[in-house]
Amino acid sequence: MMNRQHAIMTGVVFPRLVASAVAKRAENPAAPLSHAETIAVLLDRTRNRWGDSPAALELAERLGNLSGRELALPLRL
């Protein structure tokens, strides 16, 4: 059975949210991303850069624990 962080990092959980965020920003760069879209994009970037390394899985766990207020900062794609 796959744990939550591994599922996130391998793209099982958030691929639609990443696509949604990219499409939203392509249409309107000033459009705010939802909490879930922000986490999905950050995790996707982490997975693309570090794969399934222990550091990437730890970051996925930490990102999954952030609140909406902590992720309210603008995100550039």
C-alpha cells in the first residue's frame, strides 16, 4: 500500500490540480491559486527536481501540513 506522501510525490493525488493551476495562470497571470492548487504545484516542482528522495518526501509531508494562510503568498509558475 502506498503512503500519502509517496502518492503525492508520484503524481497520483494532484495531477488535475497542477493542470488546473497552470491553465488558470496561463489564462490570467494575476488569478489566485487555491490552497490545494498551490500545494499541488509546489509538490509537482519538488517531485520534478528531487524525485522520490527522502528530502523530497519530507518536504511533501511539511507542505501537506501548511495552512491556507501560510500558502497565501503569491506563487509564480
